[in-house]
Amino acid sequence: MFRYSTIKDYHTALQNGQTTCVEAVRCYLETIRAKQHLNAFLEVYETEALEQASALDLRRNANDELSLLHGVVVGLKDVISYKGHHLSAASQILGNFTAVYNATVVDKLLAAGAIIIGRQNCDEFAMGSSNENSAFGTVKNSLDETRVPGGSSGGSAVSIKAGMCMISLGSDTGGSVRQPADFCGVVGVKPTYGRISRYGLIAYASSFDQIGIFTNSVEDAALVLEVISGPDDFDSTVSQQEIPAYSKELEAPGKKYRIAYFKESLENPALDPAIRAGIEAFIEKLTGLGHEVKSVDFELLEHVVPTYYVLTTAEASSNLSRFDGVKFGYRAEIADGDLTELYKASRSQGFGKEVQRRIMLGTFVLSAGYFDAYFTKAQQVRQLLCNRTKEIFTDFDAIISPTVPSPAFKIGEKSSDPVEMFLADIYTVFANLVGIPGISIPLFKHPNGMPFGLQVMTSHFNELPLLRLSKEFMLIAD
């Protein structure tokens, strides 16, 4: 029977004739069918995936070196464009839309031999921290089906934990990869802003959005990051820097790191006591192994969440203005043919409540009487955060923190309080505001039986030390 551990082991089994790509795809299709009630996939490309797998098996020669992602089964969050396939951002307003081009990451996956098995459920337009905001129903956490999987990339995280695919791609605007990775007990990587092209990613907040990766291991994350990163003529914000061979350079034996943590983050009253205790014990273990771990005052922490929501909702208000019921997407039926009424009806019926809330908030902070008081001030705070972060990385190799203030909560527990839901992002939005890479790695178990992770962050374009450190941390935790 097919079993999956890492891409490296899978490739070894393929070359030794112990399995085939078709067998792998069939195994994942069976799992997806068996766990359909989790609502992780919105659509499965069964026939297409089997055809891709069969073609790869026919071309493979035992003596050939396999392409980096040969036969690797991948799921895509429903905000990433895959030509000829439905793309809805989990919203009614795009319910019947078919993608007309490939996202750059999709082209790179396919060129490397990957098999895309389906599109995965998420919070509508990637707005949410629980995956309860999808127009197509809530995603359930496979570890406890009464709990949320985190958001917005909840379907992508659940797919990895429940064994529905080998790799998932999500998007991370304020923690939407790292937070569900934490809730589901998998690895979730958000690279530096600009490391991966955003071409073909439906925009939420363009100066924050970044495509991220879900895997079961740091090694797999490193390999996928190596494949999908790099320059792109279709994205003017993407970095031109050379991409390290992450998968071949993960080992850094004997290196001792200088690691910072924010005193205010561990002493925050919103932090679950068991999470605080677990991270404090891990800090002691790191110190005992010779790493230098020190607390750093970060007096701006309380400004992070409000700054993030002012800026992202402003950008969302602008980005989502194109969904008007005229050019494409859902169009309401109205009686009098008035264009303004058509806009109002289409957007009111097509968008869910959380998306409407964020559009309205963004429109407010951009309005003439409030622009300077909110948007301009938030941009100034963002610059202060960037400056302070650069100072910290002159003395330290990495920053560690909790990924979330609590483990996965019950479905419906926070739905009636948007502010409480927003505060679930207190530890993750920082990396998006300043554009640095971050990862959530599954190191701990809460007394209630649910997993929780550690967030690690490094300076801009330092994904290699981030991955090295994360791999070492996972070995230490074992």
C-alpha cells in the first residue's frame, strides 16, 4: 500500500519500482472521498490527475534523475489561478468563473513535474482566521471535527494533515498559512514578500499578500520553495535575487544561533498559559544547547493588529472594487435597470458578511475626512515597525514567538465577535507588515490534545537560515 513521508523518499520508491505516480494519485483520491465531510476540497481533478500521473509513469526511466517535483501531488487554495479550471475565491461573486491563465507558481509546479489534484476551500477572498467564511461551507479540523482548522487557508492545511495530498499552496496576507498550519499541526511557510510571484493570485491586500506552502516536513517545504520562487516578468514586485538551493543546503551542523523573542508577546494576557509554558520550556532547552536566546522589548506590539487592519482593508476596498456584476462574476437580477442599483445588489448578494465588513472599513479609512487620521498614520506605524525590525536583526539571527494566542477553537465560538477574531492574528500579522519570512512548525501539544506550534522569523530573503533553524528545532523537540 502506498504511504507518504517525504518527496525524497517518494522519489526513491518511484525509481526502485516500489510505487507509481498513478498509485499515489489513486491513494489520495480515495482519501479525499473518504474524508469529503471535512469540506477541504471544493473540486477534485480526478481524471486529469490520473492522466498526468500515467504520463509521468510512462516517461520515467529508472536511470534518469527525476525532476524536482516529479509526481508530487499538490492542492491549490481557491485563490490561485489554474487555466481552464474554476476559480472562485470561495465566493458567490465568482461562483461560475473559469481561470483564463495559469498563475506563475502553477506553471513552475507543472514544469517541475507536479500533479495538481484539486482546488481547496478557504475563507472568502482569503479574509478570515477560521475558514468559517467560505460561501461553500465551513472546513473542519481533521484532528477534532468540532474545531476550526484556522484561516484563511484552512482547506489547504487540513488536506496535508488528513493525507489528501503531499503539498498544498495557500496565501498568507496576515497569517493565513502559518495560523492554520499551527491549528492543524503541520509546517506552514510564508516567504519574504516578493520571493514568490503573485501573478495569478487573487488580490486581497497587494502589499501584504504572499503565496505560502504547507507540508509535513521542513525538507519538503524547502524543495517546493526552491521550485516556485524567483523572478517573473508578470510581477514587478518580485525579487530578482538568486534562489539558493534550499533543499541541498539545509544542514548547518554545530551552528549556534542568536535568537530574540518579544517579552510583550509572552506576557500578553491573551496568550493561553499552556502555550506560554511550552514556549518558555523550549527557550530553556535552546539555551541549554548553547544557543543565545534573549528577550527584546517591543513596545509597538499593541499597534500591530490595528495597523494591519487599517491598511489591508483599505487595499481590499480598492482591489475588490472590480467585482461589480458587470465585467465578470455574479450579477443580480434587478427590475429597473439602474446601474447603481445593479452594483449595489450584485455586491450585496455576491459578497459574504466578512468581506462586506472589510470593504466598508477600508472605504471608511480611505475617505476624505479620515484618510490622514487612519491610513496615513498606519503607514507611519508600518515604517516604524520596519525600522525596529531591522535594528533587531543587526543583533539576532531570528525572532521566535507563539504563532497563535490559543489552540484551535470551536466552530462558531468566535463568529459573533469580529474583534476577538481579528485578535487571533496578533502574532502573525507582524511578518506581513514588515515583509519578512516566517514559518510555523508543529512542536507542541496542548493539554486539550490539540497541537500548537512555534513561529520563527528571519530577516528579508533569509529563508535558508529560517529553514535550517526550523529543521533543527523540530529535531530538538522530538
